[in-house]
Amino acid sequence: MPDIFLAPKQNEKRKMRDYANESHVNIFSSFCQNPIGVSFQTQKPHEVIILFLRSHFATNSSWIIFTVILLTLPIIINLLLPLFRIDFFSSPTVVRFTTIYVLFYYLMVSAYAFISFLHWFYNVLIVSSERILDIDYSDIVVHNMAEAKLSHIEDVRYTQSGFIPSFVNYGNLFVQTAGTEENFEVRSIPKPREATDIITELTEKK
Amino acid sequence: MDFNFFNSIFSANLLIKIITLIAILFYAIFTFVVFTQVKVMTQILHLPHINGILKIISLMNIILAISLFVFAIVIL
């Protein structure tokens, strides 16, 4: 008998989810409509994630290029040393110190790349059937979360300016909420027009 | 022989060694902070397969930092 009360919720969940547009979230996903396998800490049992957004992967190009430069720098310096007649490896003490410093340097470069990736990966905007949730990972020791009910959303708009954003199709999304609730701003998300349409459609339903 | 010269070289070496070890130790602590933060973020946002990979990478970072610290103590 208790199943009678469970069934409507499942049907409701089924109605909210558009199975034709389902997509799996992989490590590089930045725009997922009806994502599979994603959930968040405060998600209610009947709540469905409609949209999962983060900045376009192209926005990572600056730190990726910088990391590649940093990785190749010791190799270039090693190649240039003989030109200046500097023999770093003449003394065993210097060799030992150089080994440690080079290893330490590569560890720090890898940590820089990892943290930059985390910064991109954990800056997420989630639109569920009930609310909009902004997860910010601004610093290695700072993270914050903001949320607003869909019924409190007053205005959704986007801007797309510049050659690269127009070419790769990404832009900034602004969500204005009513009253004292925080406004949301997500930068460089892919398909901003589609995202705006989806959020507007959801808020109109509420 | 100028023993003061050898003493100064020895103390300079020791000073650089200590500074290097402190820097690596700070880095090891920092990697632990990164691991803790990744753990917190994986609790906030559940992405089953990806979260596991990130946890492993951050754990490897700690292991490598500690290994470097031990290696530095041994060879410097």
C-alpha cells in the first residue's frame, strides 16, 4: 500500500526529466542538459537536475599554455647552460641540490595545474526543478554556495561579446532574483542562449 | 688552511638545506590542504567516477611531496 504514495513522485520526476536530451557528465563537460550521475549535497529526493553548467573548456587555455611553458623551461635552461659555459654538474653537492630543486619545481608546476583545473571544475551552476544553485570555488581555501528558488527568479539574460566567445559560442549568464536573495553571474558558459531559454522556461512554469 | 672559509661554506650549505626542507615541508602541508578541500567539494557535488580520480590525484600529490621531503633529508 505505501507504494501508492511513492508512485506520483516518480512520475513527477519522470515528467521533469526530458529523456531525449539526457547526457552523461564527463570530466570536461561544461553544458549538460538533464545530466545523469550528478547530484549535490542538499538535493531533495524528488528534485531533478535540469541543467549543469560550468565555464567553457576553452577558458582553461591560458593556464594550460602557462603550464606547458613552465614544464619546458628547465629543459630550455639546461640546453642554454653550455652556451654560457656554466657547468652545473661539476660538484656532487650542486648536483644533489639541483636534483631536489628540479623535482620540487615540477611538483609545484603540477600542483599549479591541478589547482587551476579544480578552480574550473568546481565553479558550477546547477539548475534543478526547484532552484538554482551556484557553487563557487574561488580559492584553494575558499568555497561558497548560493541558491535561489526558481519562483524567485525575476530576470535571466546573457551577454556574448568578442571574437573568441562568438566563435566558440560561450558567454556570461546573469540571473536576477527577487528581494534580498543573491544575484547569480556565471562567466563563459557554453551555449548561453540555450541556457537562458531553459531557465526562463522553467521560471515561467513556476 | 683557512678553517673559517670551510666553516662558512659548511654553514651556508646547512642553511640552504634547512630552507629547502622547510619549503618542501610547507608544500607538503599545502598539498594536504588541497586534499581536504577536494574531499569537501566531492561531498558538496557528487560526480561518482570523476570525484574518485580527483581524490587519487590529490592523494598522489601528498605522497610525492612527502617522498620529496624524505628524499631531500637523505641526499642533501
